[in-house]
Amino acid sequence: MITVALAKGALLKDSVARFAAAGLDFSAVLDKDNRQLMVPTPCGRARALLVRNGDVPTYVSYGQAQLGVVGYDVLKEHQLPVAQLVDLGFGGCRMSVAVKASSGYQRALDLPAHCRVASKFTHCAREYFDSLDLPVELVHLNGSVELGPITGMSEAIVDLVATGRTLRDNGLVEIEELFRSSARLVGHPLSMRLDDGALTEIVTAIRAVEPSKGEA
Amino acid sequence: MITVALAKGALLKDSVARFAAAGLDFSAVLDKDNRQLMVPTPCGRARALLVRNGDVPTYVSYGQAQLGVVGYDVLKEHQLPVAQLVDLGFGGCRMSVAVKASSGYQRALDLPAHCRVASKFTHCAREYFDSLDLPVELVHLNGSVELGPITGMSEAIVDLVATGRTLRDNGLVEIEELFRSSARLVGHPLSMRLDDGALTEIVTAIRAVEPSKGEA
């Protein structure tokens, strides 16, 4: 039985659609009344594991799921040994540095050395500011990162931006883009090597679907 | 203006009730239509910061909030420099080791050395297994930790248990209790030292309320 780790939340609907094109029907996970975390396909060939976004690489790297769908941002932050197989195109967003609109900062290098930067993605932020040779103090937050500058705890944030509405609503502006992210199909490296053809068939079918950039 | 960091979720209602006894009306945060993360009291003396559970100690340790309410489990996991002022009694739960009911393990020391243990609270788990001199591989998960043993990724989990229903629903049983947790009123140490009386008045008023164990 093939197990696929799917992230709850924004990527779920498009993930299910892409697996449908490969003949795997995970639509039961979209049922609002579904409370199960392990959902088999009607055909019995596969099952979905419904997990948090950040846990998809964990299940795939340990081989508890042979395949998974997760944002590139999560892959980059967690650095776990999973194989990136297909850029699925949807779930488009960017990892950006943002500051208060009233701060006057125009680019990351305008930030004062040793200032505080709040982020859920402290690994990505560390790598970025190191590449600029700008020493900053990173403050790890689990949510509502925009509160960092609003409360005065941090000068800037590093966060995912999709439409930019959250930033605007909170008087923040983007000043730098670290990288662009989108949903990726990932695989457990050893399972891919030992594959008798079943996994490759799914990956090939998913890859054949025209990337749905418009859904992003 | 006094800022109080309140955790969204299970502790919020009781937190608001305890501050009401101290004359601070944060009831606006309980409004289902509230989208604001910073909510002033009608009297204008204070405001609530609505943040994730795990972020309360961060805001209080940086002094962006002078007071906060958060579970002891979060304090123990994050080890940030905040002052524990009052055990509020509500939000009672325990940090426990649980395994599959079918596994036959009766206590933590029955677990095989180097087995995997999944947890959101890897710091607490590490400390516990170190105290037993039992080397285990910790797998950090962000949610649905019960999937660890179900999928076969881990032999055991360390997680918060309140009613025990999630464990039962997933065929798991508790075999050890690490510690008991409840909501705590915490303070920013420097703000408490520089207090002109306003913070102490609030803390004293909250402490005077009979601990509401029944709400747990």
C-alpha cells in the first residue's frame, strides 16, 4: 500500500486534484466531516496521511509515507533528506523581508546591525542575513509574525507572502524577496530506489499534468 | 499602558475571567468576529495581545507584554526568562508517555533503547529520557502526534493529555506521567522590578481569586 503525506490547509484541495489525475482518489480528505488522519482511497491501493504542513518532510524522510506534497518553504526550512520530484506549480508565494511602512527602510541592508527579526522560518532567515553579512537577532514566533514590528519587538520580519493582504492590513511593506515557493511532490529516497514501478507511475502521471500556475 | 499576552485557544476564556476579577475587561477577545490581535480594554488601562500558546513566553521575556497567561508545559519546553507569578489552576493536563495499547509496554523503561519517540515537546521528552538513562531518538512533530505509533514511525509519544479521549480514540494508553500542567500567570522580570504598583495590584487581585480547579 502506498502512503501519501498531505498537508492540511491551503495546499490540500490542489494536492487531491493532482493525485486524481494519477488515478488516486483522495477526495474523502476534503469532506468537512472527515475526522480521520489516515484515509484510504476507494480502490484500496493507497492511503493519505493528513498531517501538519511542517510534518510532511518528517513522515516522508522516515519512509512512513513514500510520497508527500509540501511547500518549498517548508522543505528549505527543515532540510530533511527527501527527494524533490515535481514542482506542482500551485500554492505560489514568496519568502520576504517586511518592515513597518513608516520605518523608511528600503532594503535589507538598511536594517541596523544586531536589530531583531521575527520569523517562523528562522533557518531561512539566518541563511539570508548571513549571506548579507548582516548580524541580526532572530526571534522565533509560531504565528502572527506581523505582531513583531507592531509591538516593537522586532524591526523586521521574514515571512511567507501570498497576496500581501496581511502585510497591508498591518501597515507593513515588503522590502526584499528571499525566494519563491510553490508546492512540491517529494519522495522517500530509498522507496524511490526500491520502487517496483508503482511509485514511478504515479510520479509520471502527476508530472504529465500541465502545471496549474493559475491556481496559485 | 499594560500589555497582557493571552494564548489563543483552550485557555482564553478562563484567562479573561481571571483578569476580569482584577478589573481588566478583555472580553472583546472572546467575540467570535474579533480579528484584531491587539485588543484594548474599554477602560484604556491595558490591552491584550492575542498570540499562539508557544509565543506567550517570547512576548513576555522580551518585555513586549508585562504579563501573560500560558500553560506550564509551554514554559517548561521553552525555558525562557519569565517570572512565574500565580498558578491559575485551570487548563489542567498532564505530560505523559503513551504507547499503543497492543504494544504491551507497561512503563517507560520497558521501551527498547534507541527506539523512536515522537513529540511536540522534544525538550521535555529529552530531559525525561535522559533522567532514566534511556537513550531514545526523538522525532519532532508539530501536530497529531498520535500518528507516530499508528504509522509505525515511533514506538511511543510524549504529549499533553487532558481527558485522554484522543489517546483512546487512537488505541493508545498512557504508561508514565512526566508532570502536571496548568495555566500560569507570568511576568516580565524587569517590568516587575520597576513596577510602580500597577502590575502588583493586578497580580494580587488575580492571586486572591480562589483557584478554579473545577474549570480544568
